[in-house]
Amino acid sequence: MIKNKKGQLWNVVVLVGGLIGLVLICVGIMLGWGALKSATDVIIPEFNSIGQVTDNINISEYTEKTLTPTSSIIDNIGLIIGMIYILGILGLMTFAFIARNNMNGWLIAFFLASVLLLIAACIFASNAYEDFHNNNDEIGLILQSATLASFLIIYSPEIMTMVAFIAGIILFTGNREEQYYV
């Protein structure tokens, strides 16, 4: 019989909370990235067109050395966010392997309730993101150009349902601790 049950809840909280946090953080960063990219698409060409201000100061030269490399990083943030999303899911699945245990029935019920909360949060985040994504304004066109991250966020309810199903199987099919007691 398992005598110490204090630490069993923490694994479910970390797993489901991590998945919820991953989706919400990715949506927030993508929306912020859309605003930042639309601003840099306007600001950098304007700085390049200023040219020489005085004999010693050439704004175009400084812009070419500092803002142009920064602009290339900003242009690829959509791909970076997609990769962080995938790596976060893989990391949380690894956590499910590490924390696997044959737990009590109340913990399985808590896991299922937490997964329902996860799916509801994913539906909310997906719908909010899709409203920005489907617009034909500047931010909408920028978000549409980030195909990997947009796909992962828009289809996050389906993706997280499959991830939670697999994580639940992994998490609750561990070996019983009683068989190791002598």
C-alpha cells in the first residue's frame, strides 16, 4: 500500500499547468510579435532613408549595422515560437515519463478535470488568436505569414487533447510501488 501520497498531485499540476501556460504564452508572444514586426517594417526603411545628418553621423549606416540584423531575427520569430511550442510539448511528455506512477482514482479524476480546463483554455486562446489571424490588416497578414506557429495555435485544442490523452496513459500506467517492497 502506498503510504506517502503528498507528492502525487504535483505531477498532474505541473503537466497540465505547463500545457496551459505553453499555449497562452505562445499566443501572447505571437500577438506581440505581430505588432513589433509591423512597427519594424515601417521604422527600418524610414531610418535607412534619413541618410547623413551631420558630417560625422550617418543614420543609414548605423541602421544597416544594428537594426537590419535585428530585423532578420524579428522576421523569424514565428518559426522560433513554433519550435518552442513543439519542444515544450516534448518536454512535458518527457516529464510524464519521469513522473509516471500507478496513482489513486481521485488523482485520475483530478487529471481529467484538469484536461477539460486545458481544452477550454485552448479553445479560448485559439478563437482569440484566430480573430487576429483572419483579419486582412497588417497584423493579420503578418500572423498568416507565420504558418507553423499559426497552425499550432489554431489547432491547439486538437493537439492538446491528443497530448493530454497520451500523457494520461503514460502518467497512470507506471509500476506499483508495492511490488518492490519486501
